[in-house]
Amino acid sequence: MSDEHAEQLSYEAIVEHHDGGGYTVEYEGLEVADFVSRALANLERGYGCVPIGRVDPNRPDLPPHKVAWCRGYHGYDAHDADATSIAEIPAGIIRRMVQRGERGILNLAARLPKAMVGLDVDAYSAKAGGVTIAEHDQRLGRRQPTYFVTARGLGSGSGIYLYRTPNDWTGVGTLGPGVETIQSHLRYLAAPGSLHHIGETYRLYHQESGSQDLGLVLPATDDPSLAALPEAWLRALHRKPRRSGTNLDVDDIRAVASEWIFDEHPYMLAATVQGVRDATEDGTTRNAIHRALWIAARKSRAGCYPLSRAVVEIEAAAAASYSARGLQLDLIDFARSLQHAVNDALDMSDAEVAAWGAWSGRDAVGGSP
């Protein structure tokens, strides 16, 4: 399947109803049995199951193959689905296709164990991952051969290279252009056997095994062929793990925005943005911005609407409010407010997240839903 063909797919389930009330469903992606067996095999080795393949209505031109279907299985809020839940996930996704008209495919991703990191190198087209990773090799020393997952061919240079790390080690989110890290709390990888939008499947290789396809199960953290990330790399890429109440940096914000993308109650954003538009008197706009970002971060973590969209709309409303008075929005101050808002949202309890997802009123800073 070419990129052109992928763009033409509808990603819609085809439902055939039968006499007596039953029906069969044709959908694109993995067979249910394959999804479950592969997810269970990876779970035994410490990998969390992340169902992917959802068409994001906010990004309809984005191939859905790596977009998560559900919240809670990846990111800062992640928990691992147990065997019973994994067996139920495909049926739940298919029901969403049939009953709600959601579009997508059934694909499988994996959340890494804590004692592992993936270096996700994009070295195709204009992507500069090959240059970035070579610069790090030269500066920090070459890494030992290890396992990697790719759908772009053995010699492409692109792929996710897996390494052992200390159990309590946390790394930066990006190394530079074209190279990101995948960690237990950050991103996930499409599992071997899953479909890529270019028409290929993701495959597991080892840099010492040549073209040998190593199957559909990811390596365990104690696999002797899984290389350790060298000490110089551990030191250079290390970052202290975020603790409750601590401030986030730009890398954290980007990681959070890549995860808070669900859109279960999109109408909730309008009232929050309107609060910024209505703050036209001198001295009121800055507080309205702070309030709107605080609300938006909590709503986004609860899955009401994507954080990135909320930030764009709040920033546009704030800039317009200031411009109407011949003033300019202070982007540094805006970024600082966003940082604090996301920080506070990450510190919410599970009960608070659930409450913010259910409540549709307008909030006050410091209040609760």
C-alpha cells in the first residue's frame, strides 16, 4: 500500500446485519486474536498494551495508525491493562466504530517498562535523525548493537532502538531534530506486527542479526542481547523525574500536549475562551488568561478537548483582546501561565480528573468542578 493509497482509505467499519439481529463487522487492522495474543505476550515481558489506530477528528489528514484509541494506557496517567482488560479492548473499539461511527483501524502499541528507553530516530525524507544520532555517537561514544523496531526497512536508519537503563533513570524527551526518546511515561512504540501507513508492518530486528525478523514479541529487560545505554549517554540524557508541585519545562509541555489530544466534550472549550474575549478592561485580561489556561489544562487532562487546540484558541483571544487596546500579549508571561496550569493539572488525583471530565460549568481559579 502506497502513501497515496493510504490517504484514500476511509477507515470506516463495514457492518453487515443478519436476520435475527446479529451482524458482522469488517474493519482494517489486526485480527482480534492477533491483537490479544501479541499484547499478552508483550505484557509478560513488562510492556503495557496501548490500542492505537484511531482517526483523530481534529487531525483528519493524519494517518491514524499510531493514534491512541483510549486514555489511561500511556503518558503520565498510564496504567497497564491486565489480561482480562486486554481481551476486552478490541470488542470495545469495534463497538465504537459500529455504534458511534468512529473511524480507524485496530493496531497495537506498547508502553515501555521503566528500565528501558527507546531512541526514536527519523532518518527519512527531510528528517535529520541520522545526523542527530551520529553527532551524539561522536560526542558520547558509540552504542552497542541492540534491538530495534522499524517499518521503513532494515537499512533506512529509521527506527526505535531499545536500551536497558537503571530502573529509576529518567531521560530528556528529545535529543535534537529527528530523535525523540520513548520512556515509560513518555510516548509509546508501535509493536511488531502492527501496520504502518506506508503499507508495511513494524518488524523487530537486532543490529547483529542482519535481516532476520525476530518475531512479534518485544525483548525483556533482562535479555542479554538488549544493550545497556552507555554511562556517558545516561549522564548526558538524564533529567530528574518530575515530582508533584515542581515546574515543567518546554519538553514536558510538548510531551503532555502530544498525549492530551482526546476530544470527548469539545463544546466545553468555547465558554473558557469566551472568558478571555470578555476581559476587555485594563487589568482584567491577564487574570482571565491565567484562569482560562488553568481550566483548559484540567479539562484537557480529563479528555474533554485537546490541550494544543485550547492553547491556540486562548492565545488568539488574548492577543485580540490586547490588540483592541493597542497593546501586545506578553508571550513569555503566557508561557509561564501555561507551565503552571499544566503543572497543576498533572498533580490532580484520579477522582479530580474524573470530576473535571464530567463537569460542564464555568470554573473559578482555585475552585473545583
